Amino acid sequence: MTAPRGRCLRQIQGDMAASNQCRGNDLVGLEEVFGVDLSTALKDFRAVSSPQDRATKWLAASVRQLTAARKVGAVLEAEPVVVSTGILRSLRDTERFWREVNEEFGLLGSTEVALLLGSRSGRSYAARLRSAGKLLAVKRMNKYLYPGFQFANGQVRPVISRLVAASKDLGKSESGVIVWLMSPTSYLNDRRPVDLLDSDPQKVLETARHAWGVEW
């Protein structure tokens, strides 16, 4: 990968339409085509282009994707078994889901929850609420995070503890409750339960009990 950087810049600028078609492992091949690693190309683009330039933005996203792919690849190489495509797809979709929750409502840390609720107990306050069945959390990167839709006007929505209680009675996991709240359901005319937490929390609770109690 010793081709002149200028050549790489011209090629990428001239082939943006083709580059936009590249996904996943294609990025590795793209480096070979351009004759320089994408990280180097990105530095060059940032030196001569606006951060909002189309090619620069695409390259930045590509570098992030390639870096992530290499990290995942290193983990997979160390595994004694080959992970199936179905499992990899499921892991990808699960990660995308939690990122969407974070983007829409926030996934709050324990300290953020304490500040939001006006507690001086610090990080332990959220953990105590969760242990008492008053909050839902998901464990990510070895710590518990709390979806922001559980809070309103500086308080935990009262329906959350009732949903937690129902989930324990009906064998629904904590993460399963969060996924259900975020997903359209035919029980609510394809609306998401989370969108009714303000207007009709009782309806959400009744629907949850009915949906979770159905035997397939």
C-alpha cells in the first residue's frame, strides 16, 4: 500500500458512486483498490476538505466500520468454533436495537439516574430501585443502563414497577420487557407500548399481562 496519496484522493473522489455501494468486508478490498489504507486516506481528506464533504463523511464512516470489523474478526479468530451467520446477524440486530433505544430515549448510567431523580445517594440509588423492582435496566459493557422512557417529571413512572411485577409473575425477562415496550404490537393496533406510557399507562399494563400470558 505505497501508492501516492494524491492518487488515492483522486480515485475515491472519482469513484464515490461505486464506493457508496461497499459494505462490510468490501471495505478491506477497497483499500487494495485504492492502494492505501482508509485511515490514511481519511487524514488526507480532512487536510484538504470540509468535515461535511461527502467523500470525507463517507470515509470517516468507512474507517469506523472497518475498525469495528477488525476487532470483531480478532475475537472470532480466537474462537474454537465457527459462529454461524444467523447468530452473527442476531448479535448485530440486538446491538442495533439498543443503540436505537439510546438514540431515542437515552440509556442512562446510575449517576445520571440519581441526578435525574434528585437523589444524593449517588450510583447506588438506581441499583436499589432496580433491586426493589421499580426500574428496568440492561447490562452493557459490564454496567447497568436504564432506558430513559421510564422517567417523567423527575420521577419514575408508576407503571414501571407494575410492569416489572407482571414480568416476574409471567416469566418475562428484564430485557424482554424493554424490547416489548419498544416494539409495535397487534394488541395495540401496531403501536408501540412505549408510545402510550404518557396517555394510557393502564392500557399498556393490561396489554402486557395479556400478551405475556398467552401460551403458544
